Amino acid sequence: MSQTSSLRLFKMWHHSHWNWRTTGDIKDTWDSVTSNADQNDQWASFAGPGGWNDLEMLEVGNRGMSTEEYRSHFSIWALAKAPLILGCDIRSMDKDTLEVITNKEVISVNQGSFERKLNAIIEYSKFLHDTVKEIKLGVNKGLVTKRLLAARQHNDMLPDFVLCIGDDRSDEDMFEVIMNARTGPSLSPVAEVFACRVGQKPSKAKYYLDDTSEILRMLQGLTEVSEQAAYASQASQRPVIDRE
């Protein structure tokens, strides 16, 4: 079903459908991908077992974007629990496209049991893509991190949970900014901060992982814990009915 109604009307009928479009038609450009992801934000909370948001078909493999952009595109759709519908000609699919669309870890996130959307990760993914070109040109990663924290502070969106992961010496500036931010105004007073180095020591990061496969297990564990906390919070807010 194509979703063109107001939020008020949508709340009334979305339970009777299993899938609905939340965006306009997509084009094979990064701007179109991020635009559809942004349009979907207001509908994200309605998705769950029995009904899912459809951000439009995938453009992966249509050769209008880079492999990195297609990888981000596929990951954002997976995180949003959107149907992963291919829009390319599978007869001319190249190796890079096949690798992107058959990534078991990403598909498992899309097909798994996580009912709430990881909006923070999607937001970070889009921000990371927009700044990666600057990083390649030599922009300090610490400066990029400061920019992100300042933007969230300006929008009154102080992070209460920060997880940064790096596997290169150039990530040390990022770790330093994050760790110093704990005592500044750019983080929530109750923020929990985890800076994690993968595969190299010593580091300014407090935590350490042996290899990248541990990152996925850690993120899955964090998601499960956050889901349990959300369910517990919802249960505690339910009204108590006095039957006496």
C-alpha cells in the first residue's frame, strides 16, 4: 500500500496492512537514497511484526553509484527492516553487486527479531558517508567527530550513548575527542561512552577487540539489551486495572 496519508490517519489503519510505502520513487543516486531514508524517519516507529515500512526498491547494481554507496544503501534498507527488493538486471550483475546483496550479516539484521529500528546507526551511517570524502582528503577524524557532536548539541540532541570503533592509527584523534567530551557540554550528563580499538595496541581507546567479527556480536548484544530495556519500560508504564 502506498502511504500518502497524515500520521493521524495512518495510526488508525496501519494495523490492517503488512507493508506500506513511506517514500517517493527512488533514483539511482546517493541523494535519492538519503532522501528516502529521511522521509521514512517519521514512520519508523510503526514498523514491527505484521507490518513493515517500504522505502522503495534497491538501486544496488544499477551502476549510478559507487560500490561504497551501494553498500551503505543496502545496509540502511536492512536496518530499516525494509523489503530488500532488487531493482537491477540480475543477468548483468557484477561481482561487487553480488557481494553486497549476499552479505549474510546485513541480511540477518533485516530478517532478525529486532523490532525497533536502529535510527541512531542509520543517522551515523549517512553522516559517515557524507564525511568520508573529507577524511580521504586528509581531514582529521577528530575534527569530524567534533563536528558531529557540535551539530547534535546545536539541535538539542545530546547523545546519551556513544560507541566509536577504530582499527587504524588515524582513529586515535577520534578516540581522544570522544573521551574528552565526557566532561563537556556536547554529551548528556548521563552519557555512557565506549571507545574501542580493533586489532592494535596501545591505544587511547579504553576497550579492545581482537577482530572485526567481534564487532557484530557486540552490536547484536547491545541491541538485544536495549530492546529488553525498552520492553521493560513499556511494561512499567501500562495502567494497572483494579478488579476489586
